Amino acid sequence: MIKFFRKIRQGLISESKFSKYLLYAIGEIVLVVIGILIALQLNLWSENRKLDAERQNYYHQLLDDLNKDKIYIEETIASLDSFRLGYNEYLKTYDEPNLKTNQALANLLNVEINSLLIEFNYSTIETLENTGDIKLLAPHIRNKLADLKRSQDLAMKISFANDNNKNVILEQASLLIGSTTLSERLVNQPEITEFIKPEYNNPKLFIVMEAMHEWKKGSEERTLVMLHGLFKDNSEIQELIIKELKD
């Protein structure tokens, strides 16, 4: 093809047909430019196709992470509801008149004291941020994900702080109880029992545990509000991502 054009060019020059040669040269330049533009367009199309494939893959990964988070949120809400149910059952024991002090304390100590540390999965979002591929996502999805991550971070920080505060109160209770096995060891030790008089600490223990459970109940109720909000935000982002999927 190059030889063919060269022969035409040489023929026009040799025949002194300059005007025709000039038109030919311009036409050849136009053809070269068109060829370059076509090559650039094909390259751009190939690159866009590659980026779109990456984008679609990230969308699928995000959906997988979001689904796991939704399951985790549902399980966490169920656990917190169970904690609240146990505490409410304890409160109902006061409906019985003339409740014995020892029984009331025993009921109180049987209420669940464990709390939940909230953790979320950031693997795909962190990969997107670290690689700079976050720009591949549609802007409205990118912004929603950033808002969700900030809300999740806040929920985890509050959860961690609540657990620490609860443990501080429990430390006060442990100083009043001593070892968890102490009462069992004192069964055959009347002299030590008389010396310690553990029942003297029962009023303080009762007040401390009451305060701890009431505080725990309030913090769990606030956490539940946040979790329900996160579940809603999660669902909205999933719907947005599904609309962007091509398969």
C-alpha cells in the first residue's frame, strides 16, 4: 500500500502536475489523520471497556460486602433486642410484692452483662481508596459510600466507648464481690465468712449493678437507632449499585 502511494506521488511529480500533487498530498495527510483518529478511538474504546469491566467487578464486590454487613446488622440487632428483653424481664420481677432482697440481687446478677463491639467490613472500600479506583464509581454512589463509611466509623467508636464505660462500672462491682468463686469457697468457712461479712457490700453492689444495667440499656437503645439507620442506608446503596450493573 505504501509503495502504491509512493508510485502515484512520484508519477505526479515527474509529470510536473504540482496542483494535483498538492491535492494528493493533502488527501494523504487526511487519510493518515483519519487512520490515527480511528486507532485512538479504538484504543479509547478498548480502555473504556477495560475500565467498565473493573467498575462492574467492584460493584459486585461492594454488593457482596454490603450484603454481609446487612446480615451482621440484623444479627446484632437481634442480640441487642435479646439483651433488652432479659433486662425487661428483670424489671417485671418488681411487679411481685414483698420481693426478697437476696432474690432481687440474684435476679439482677443473672441479667446479661455482655455488650457488643460493632465491627464492619471495609475491604472493598479500602481497596478502592488505596488504589485510587474509587473514581471509577458513579459519583452519587461514591458519595453515598463515603457517608456510609463515616456512619459506620461513628457507630464503632461509640460501641467501643460504651463497652469501656460499662467495664469501668463493672470494675466497681468486682471490688464489692471479690472473686467470682469466693462464695463457693466460703461455704465451709464460717470464720472467714464472719470476718468478710459479704452481705455488707450487697446494698452497694445492688446499686452499682442497677446503674450499670440502666446505663447499658440506654446505650444499647442508641446503638439500635444507629443500626437501623445503617441498615436503611445500606439498602439504598445496594439499589443504586444494582441499577448500574449490566448483567
